[in-house]
Amino acid sequence: MPATSRRHLLLGGAAVSAGALLTACTGNEPQGQGQAPAGSAAPAGDEPGTPVTIGFAGPQADHGWLNAINENAKRRAAAYSDVTLEITEGSNDTAAQIGQVQTLINKKVDVLVVLPADGKALTQVGLQAMRAGIPVVNLDRIFASPQAYRCWIGGDNYGMGLNAGRFIGERLKDKPDATVVELAGMDSLELTKQRTQGFDDALRNYPNIRKVARQAADFTVESGQARMAQLLQAQQKFDALWNHDDDQGVGALRAIAQAGRKNFLMVGGAGARSAMDAIKADDGVLKATVLYPPTMAASAVDLARALGRKKGIGGLSELEVPASLTLYSAVVTKENVDEYLPTGFH
């Protein structure tokens, strides 16, 4: 999962990546008709132009979100007749990923898109690419130096927690002495701290609500089930649960079903298809999920193409691609789930 986030320029929704904002720099007509997977169609705009070779390097797709990152990048690149995508085999080993990025540099790709396994550890290879004249789009996990990338695009971890807290707060604002619990991600990651901070800051606006327990899982089904079982055993009654990650949420829902508990509402995180399906069915505790959209990878390809063609972004007055783009953490509920279903990851 992503390791850190900047909140500079908010892009709402992200259901079809940043298409509306990227129309002048991304270009072919959408291929096919009907509802397509997110990232599969290029936004309409300019005509195909100068061929651009984009090198893409990410970590191992050992999580549904990371697999969706890779798929969004591939689909977006395939939508452009003037884009060639050179994608590496994902690795969580920093030395291996550094070697993969260096191989792309040696191939003299036009632009690099890098989602580093470890932003700090891959900063030097980002600097190497920039010094070689290859613009770098730093995807989500941020490098330690802004000199290591031309543009950063990613999610808003603090905003995830803030919007989860606001949703729960509005649902419970009229309930005296309401209590909530939190099933967090890995506490060793900065993103988890940011999500918890946003959640806590939101709840401070609702004096009738008190957080009574918190457990940290590790983004897996198994850990979600185990930690949720512990929360349920320790807390015989609570009104709401926020779970940071929909993959571990699958396990959490198993624990909830096994315990026969249903008198509370649950909010998930990230935007898995399974969570959206449950929200649409509306027959259980899960009532919303807060997005951390993997469509950011499609938008990263859009940005890389713009940089390769030396163009700016439609809808903005500036002639250059921005230095930073932060995606908005939308809340998916029964009322708007159909709009976001195409972005749900497996």
C-alpha cells in the first residue's frame, strides 16, 4: 500500500482517473461503447501525436490495490495509439526495483512512472533519471527529494481518515454517548498514522462520539479477521467501525458474521469491488468505503504522455504539467455506488 501522501491539488472523484482535467494533454477517442473498466478509455481531446515510450516500475502486486495499479496503467496506455508502455516485473526488493528502473533509464525511455516499494530508498535512482533528462512521474509513495521527480500524483491518506470520520460523525451526531472503534493498517507505515490522524481530527467535531478501541492489522484478510475478532471480544457494544483497508475488511466481515454482531455501521477504505458490492446490496453492516483510487496509475500515464509530448493539462491556465496532484478520497455509499463500481478493484 502507499506509504505517504501530499495534499496539494485536490482532484475530485477519480472514477475515470483525471480525465476531465487532462483533456488537452491526452488524446485518442475512447475505444468501444458502454461502461468500460476504469482507465480503459482515453479522454477525448487532441489527436494522436509524437510517439512516447513510458517506462513503468512498481512494487510486487501482492495486494488487490497494487494489482489494480498495474492494470490501470496497462489499460490506459493501451488506449493511446502513440504510447508504448515498458512495464517491469514488480518487486518489493528495493535493490531489484532500483535495477529495473536503471534498465529503463538505459533503454532511454521518454518518461518514467515509478511507484517505489520504498520512496526513500529509490530517491537516488529517481535523481539519476532526472539528471539523464528523463522526466519522472512519482506515483503515490513519495521520493525523499522533490528533485527526484517532475510530477507527483497520489492519494490522500489524511483525507481518507477525515472523510471516514465525517461520514460516521454525521450518521451518529444525534446519538448520545456514541462509541466507535478503528481497525487500522500497519502501524509501521506513515500512511496508517495519517489515516488515524484524519479520523481522530474529524471525530473532534462531534463531542457526543468517543473512540473506545483501536487495533492494527496488516492489510491481509487473515490479519483483518484476527484483529476484528479481538475488537469484538473486547468491545461488547459500539456504534461504528472504521476499517482502513477493504482487503483486510474481508476478514473483518468474516469475524463479524461469526460473532453474530450487526448493531453498528462499518466504513471501509480503498475501494475494493467486494466492498462496493456489499454496499450496493445493503444487507449487512458495511455502509460505505472511502476511496484511495488505483485509477491514479491511469492518470500517471496521462501525465507521463503529456510530459513526453511537452504539453500542459486542459482545464488549467498553466502551460506546464503541475508539480503535484492529490486525488480526493470520495465516500462511496449506496446512493452513489453505481458511479464508482467500474473503479472497484479485485
